[in-house]
Amino acid sequence: MHIFITGGTGFIGKRLCAALVAQGHRLTVLSRQPLADTQAVHFCRNLATFAHFNDFDAVINLAGEPIFARRWTAARKHCLRESRLGLTHRLSELILRSNQPPHTFLSASATGFYGDLPVAKTYDEQTACSATFIGRLCQEWENAALAAASPHTRVCLLRTGLVMDQSGGALQKILPLYRLGLGGKLGSGKQHWAWISLNDQVRAILFLLNHADCQGAYNLVAPSLMTNAQFNRRLARQLKRPALFNVPAWGLKMLLGERSQLLLDNQPLVPQHLLAAGFEFEDRHFRLIK
């Protein structure tokens, strides 16, 4: 296939592009910092040169300003919205303008869609959207992608949790603290973290790309639930280091503002739609791959 990808030079995108090239696909990657072209990968800086997407079999949209990088001021929230909604609307427009549109559009979203959930049960993709900033942002982001849906183009929404891998993301940032023995619970530690290994994240995207009957929303999260306290214990045990520097919820809220909800919200989510489609996870339980 010839696949158009946004966010292809990011944490998830790099691993995904390598996997796609290994499978024999040709890629066109949209990037503000393009690398040198190869036989299988062509880079472009913007969408202005495209009037349609007739030449592509599929589109994978992973782009967006990092959600956790800075405090959510009004200006930052605007940037987070525009980097997601503006680009996704443009991709949908190009798909709709095509006489022979891509048959598949996979577009990123996040488990922030659901917000903070009661602890009484697990939740699947039928759970309602949260009224928080992140919840509303995810809903608008998804709606922008769903605008491309037609009898010729299926749309899959990738509601992604915390992607775990030492090469990047949250795990890379906190590992130095844990190696120094400075890890600990966040808040009560009872909140469930919706997480997935980078390996399974990429495998799930490939699965959805290759299964023509898949469409709609998918929770890209591991099937085994894990609280923050369990994560703390497991990581400390695997590193053979103490992890007793607990951070109270009020401290996180003072330090991070609204961003603290990404660490404190309870999200006992299950990947119901992926499992029903026949996807098999390789990393059902968290482990640190050294």
C-alpha cells in the first residue's frame, strides 16, 4: 500500500513507520522536520501541494502537539486544539475531494475522552465522553476524522492510553527518578492507568489497517487493569530500587494544574472492540524490557 502518515517522526510514528516499511509499504510522511527520503519513504513539509488523496491507499493521522509538555494556559489549549483539529479537518477534506479515496483512515484520539470514571466497574468504547477540556478536545478531534467516513473510506479512532516504552513517552521521563530510588505513588495510587506497550500500540494500528471490517472507536489499552500503586511497585521491583517518595494529589494539582488529571483520573478501561475483532496482545501485563 501507499500510506500517508502524519506524526511519523514522533515516539509512536517512528516505530510504526519502521514496521510498515518492513511489511513492504510505501510511505509519504508529513513532518515539519523531514528526514532524507529513502526508496520506501518520502517526506513532505505541508499539505498545500495536495488537491486530493487519490494516490494513497490509507491515511494514518498521529500528529498533535504534546499534551503534557506545558501548562494548559488559554494559549496552550488553543495550540493543542489547532494542532489536532485543523490538520484532521484538512485530511478529511482531501479524502472527500478524492475520486478514488483512501480505503482506510486511522486517526489518533486518547483515553482522555472518558475523563475520571467511577471505580465500580470496567468501561469500554460505549462509555460517554467527559465534559473536561481533554474530553471535549478528543470528541472534536474524532468528529473531524469521522467527517471523512463514506462507503469508500472506513474510519478507525485510536483512543490511546499511556504508551509505555523506554525509548520515549512517560516511561522514559520517569525512569531516571526510579533508578535513583525517588519513585512513588501519585495521589492515592488507587487510580487505574489506561496503558499499552509501544509494541502492542504499533501492532494494534497494523491490525486495524489490515482488517477491512474494522471501523469506529477502539481503546488502545492493555487488557489487564493496573493501578498507579501497582505500576509503582512493579517498576520498583524490576529495577530493584525503593519507591517511597509518594506525591499527594494536592501537590500534583499545584505543580501541574489541569494536567494533573492525566495522572490522577481513574480509567479502568478495556479494549473490548479490539478483542472482539480478534486482536491478540503480546504485552498483557506491564514489564520493563531491559
